[in-house]
Amino acid sequence: MYKLTNPYDGKLVSEHQYLTDIQSTQRIGVSQETFARWSVLPLKERLKFIKTLIFVLTKQQQFLAETCTLEMGKPIKQSISEVKKCGLLCQYYLDNAENFLNTKQIDTDADESFVTYEPLGVILGVMPWNFPYWQVFRFAIPAILAGNTVVVKHASNVAGSAKLIEQIFLEAGFPEGVYQNMLIAGDQVENLINNPIIKAVSLTGSEKAGAAVASAAARQIKKAVLELGGSNALIVCKDANLDDVIPIAVNARMQNAGQSCIAAKRFLVHQSLFDEFIARLKEAVQELKVGDPMLKDTDMGPLARIDLAEDVEKQVNRSVAMGAKIVTGGKRKDAFYEPTVLIDVTTDMPVFNEEVFGPAVPVMPFDTFEEAVTLSNKTSFGLGVTVFTKDILGVKKKIHLFEEGAVFINAMVKSDPALPFGGIKRSGYGRELAENGIKEFVNVKTVYIK
């Protein structure tokens, strides 16, 4: 048994017990048995379950959101938005899955040649706590619609949210085994990957976890999709309108207490705007309401655990010891860490060259766009970048310079059901969402008839 406590007040939320390896193997067997039936069900029939799932999500929205907030401290308004986004994803695939998975006719020298997209089998998802519903849905929905069944090892500190996901799939009428929650410890994951029933694995999480899962999958010659960390730059060019930039920049860094792989973690501002930007950013950050995440007007709650807040504190303190200056924030109390802005930052400081998974952001000046690109690329990650400018045509011509999975112009980096999502370098490989995502876990089968 292990206990979950509310990061806001330290009170007990729930108690849980991990499955044994034998129980896990039994559940995987159920998923395999269900796959035999689910995979041959016409896509139109699978889509009917998605319609019901959207209804259940809407009905359970408040309860799902409250469970998430209690377990990991996300402000309730953000938790509600997360649940709603899951419904939008379901609707997107409801509208587009048939077109994505249709047999594709190909002109060759054959009398007939075409490509079909067939499910692989039981797919393992290893999911994180920071968006406990959205991360799961963007993996599970396309995989299931493609005809696979899925088992999910969710983060232990959102075990209640994890159980609810399985419950809403069952409430929506999905056959038992299409979606199963696997409440196991991290050191049990490799056993699942080694199970011959598991055909592939998708992980969203830390670089360390990704390396471990990818290595285990590679030893079994199984496909893996990895969505790992990021250290996104937010670039403010000299022609940018700060009235537009500041609110987006604050949200891009401080949403979910900064606990997001695609958060803007490094602000790069043209020298001519730097002083004004800092003054306005400081004012906007100080206006954020930090406190009880269950209150509707709270902008930022605690981090998900005390140790996570301690990690951010250490990264900031080490950077200050190296010469960085705190403009605002910099203090921790239990799992709360103040929204923090730093200047006089160099590229060798932890707040620049490490992923800071919390509400602290370094701000650095630059003189030329080429310098900004160099600073942006000076990281082992490659998930996304934001550029604020009026010269959209000029920046479009230079998109290829960014070593990123995504470039957003005049908007914060975000995931959208209609756009492929993923990174390069140490941010991982493979893509989620859109047509790319639904085809990650299929057998792309070539058929040639003479």
C-alpha cells in the first residue's frame, strides 16, 4: 500500500496498492483476448464508442477535474480545460479517423497496388502526472481507433485519476480489455515490455525514463514512441508588440506551475526591448494569484510534490551562486515555489542548460536574429520554439534554422489534435496526434497484385 497526499495542504487523498507481476500478466492476457475481437470490428463500430465516451467525459468533467487537482495541485480551471480538451481530441478523431485509415491506392507497374493500415496488438503506454488525462487520451484514442488495445502504466501520484480513466472507458461501453489501467511500480515496467503480448510502447516522461523504456523495447525489437522533456525558447524580436507578448509569455511559462514539457523555459528578448520587457513581465508575474488550486480564481497552485519544488529551488540557487539575479520570486514553502524571473543569466547556468520543471524563467538579451537562433538551439532538447514578430514572412524563411519539432509564430507552443506533436534530439522521437499519431502503431502493409 502507498498513500497519496494533497500537495496543497499535505492531507491524505487516497491509498493504493500496486498490482503483482502475476496480476499484470493476467490483465495483459485479457487485453490480448479482447484485441482478437476489437481489431476486426469495423472502424464505424469503434467510432460509436467514441461518441459515448465524449458524453461520459462531459458528464464526469467536474469530478475528473477535482480528482486531478487534489492529486497534483493543478488549478481547477486548468483541470477542467484539460478534460474538455480530451473531448475535443475524441471529436477530432471521430471526424477524421476513417479518412486517415482508409486503404490507399498507389499507382505502380502492378495491376493493383495499395497500402493498408492494420493494428499491431496490445500497446503499452507509460504516462506522466502533469497532464494526467490529456497525455493518456492523446496516446490511447488513436491507438484504440486503429484497432489496438492498450494498457497504461500511469504515474503513481495520480493513481486516482488513472483509475477514473479506465472507469469512464467502461462506462462508455468499451469492451473490457480495450483500455486497462496497470497500477504498477516503475521497476515493473520492463517486465511488461518483455512480455511477448506487448507489441509496442509509447512513453511521455523524463529523459531518464525514456532512455530506460527505449532500451528495453529495443532489446525486444519493439517500436517505441518517446515524448520527453523540452527547454523551449520564447523569442521576442525587436518589432514585437509587448501588449500581445506579455500575457502569452506568462501563460507559456507559469501554466500548471511551469510543469509542462512544452512550457517556454527560456525567454530571449531583443536588447532594445529588454528593460521594458523585464519590467512588464515582473509586474504580470507578481499579479498571478497563487494559492488553493480548488478556487476558481487561482492562477497557480503548488507543484505536484515537495521534492519537485526543491529541485527547482536548487536549480535557481545554483544559478544565483554563478551570478544570476532574481528579479522577482525565488522562495519556496513546502510544495509551493514562487513565480520567478531571473536575469544576468549565462548559458552554463542550470536555469539555461537544464530543463527547469517549475515556475522559474531566465531572460536573456540578444542583438541579432541569428544570435537568438543560436541561443535557442543551444540545448540538448528540441521540442518547440515560439517567435514573436511582425515580420512573419521573414521568419518563415528561417524556420529551417531551428532544431525543433515545432515552430510557433506569435503564439505559445501547444498540442493540437490536428497537428503532429513530438520533438527531436533528446526530446524524443515519433509523433502523437493528427494523422501521424494514428499511424504510429499500425502495420503499414504493402499489397502488390500482378
